[in-house]
Amino acid sequence: MVTSSAEVLWTARYDYQPQTKLAKHEHAYFQMIYFVSGSGSAYLKQREYLIKPGSLLLVKPHSVHSLNPSSLVKTLDLKFVVKDRWLRGRLMRASELHEENDPGISTQFERIRHEGEHQGYLHRELCNLFLGEILLHYLRDDQSQEKLCTNDHVDHPLYGNRIVQQATTFIRDHHAQDCTLLQISRAVGKSDRHVRQHFKDVLGISPRRYLLQYRIQKAKNLIEYSSYSFKEIADKVGFKTVHHFTRAFHEVCGETPGAWRRKYQDGICKDVYIDPQFVNTIWTVSEDAVRDSLGSLRAIA
């Protein structure tokens, strides 16, 4: 049987309404929350973090944490344990919050949920494999950010990361328009070949592939959280025709936009247990409930 350095316990997609709070609590396992949309703040280890779309929060074991949405906040959530000592040590030393640039991260969250829902042959092993990819990506990004912050010289070996950061920012800002490699290269002041090589070294994919994945990720968000037609969505994320959009979506996600929308609507706020022995505790509480509790305490006093 395949062994794993980290094992998924539970996953879910969850929508936090503005009037709903995640109460302060702690637990003995790791948790990672990807914020798809919305804004608010997260309390973690006596610090307050502002959250926004693309934020990736790492909750370490026995870290007191809570969430306070200021708008409708949509999340992808994982709870897991880490058995490998080296991996656990690195995660315990890693920063708690990343601003995620890789559109593939949310896809990995979704793949875990998909495997957990269908429970096919070796689904737990596949879930753990996808989790391992997420954690290694998180640690690599954490290491890169640490080195970039401590050395600003342009000849630093990690200068390529800055090129990729500038290029990905340009792609995200212009993904709905014609966005060619030549335009990306001019935006960062480097040659086409230079930009392609840095993308390969840092992200393992080409700029063209990153653009495609980013467009599809934006499309997935619109499919899940809006009532736009697929033709409107295709136009909003940079595809010239709905046929091209459908074909590209199927290539990246393995299913059509229509199938994705139906699957998402069937799975919102649904707990998916990867480890059948895990018991998830609900810590959300509405502001009305908080006020009622305070009123009861005052009456008793």
C-alpha cells in the first residue's frame, strides 16, 4: 500500500455570510483555507490578517484562529495531518498567509474534493498526493518570498522570481484582452526566451499555459458564483468564441463548463470526509446568536 507524508482528513467548499463568524478555536491537526472570493479578516496566533481572493491561510496545530467576513466569503478548505518529521517541521516554520499567484492551487483543492465525493479505487492515496503537491508548492513559495525579502540585489539567483511575478501580474491584469508573449516580455523588459525560461524554472509551465489556466480559473469563479451565460463568461475571461472556451475548459478541467456548474451547485457547503473516522466540529456562529447569548448573560447577571 502507498504510504504518505501527509494525509487528508476532510475537505469542503464553504460560503461564509457577512453576518456569520468562525468562532475562535484550535485543533490538533493542520488546516489550509483558500479564499476564492470576498474579503474580511482572519485571526491567527494573536495576529490579524486581511484576506482577499487568492489568499491561502495555513493554520498550524493548536493555533487559535477565527474568521470575520466583511462580505460574502467563499472558501475551499482542507484539514490534514502530517506524519513526515521534515515536512511537519518546515510547515511549522512557514508563514501563515500567502497571496497565491498559481491558479492551479484551487484546482488541486477541487480534485481532492472530487476524489473524496466519488471514492473510487485508491481515492485516499490520490487525495494525499494532491495535498503533497499543494504543501510543496506552499513551502517553495514561502522560501522564495523569504529570500526575496532578505536580498534585493538584481543579480540574486532568485531574480527570475521577480520576472515571473511581474509577468504574472501583467497576465492577471490583461487576461481578458489579447495577451501575447511579446506583450508580456515587453512589460517586464526581457526577451521572449528569457521569460519562457524563468516560467519553466519557477512555475514549471509556459507563460501561455499560465494564461490559459488563469483564464479558466476566472471562468470557474464566474460559473460558480454568477448567473452569466457561458458566452458572456467566455468573453469576460478573454476567449473569442464560446466554442474555444468550452474546448479549453474541458482540456484543463476534464469536463465541460455545464458539468462543472452542475457539480458545483450540488456540492456547496457539503462536508467530504476523506478519512471516514474523522469527526468535523462546526465552529461557525451568527451575529444574532452572539447577541442572544450576550443578552442571556446580562439577564442572568
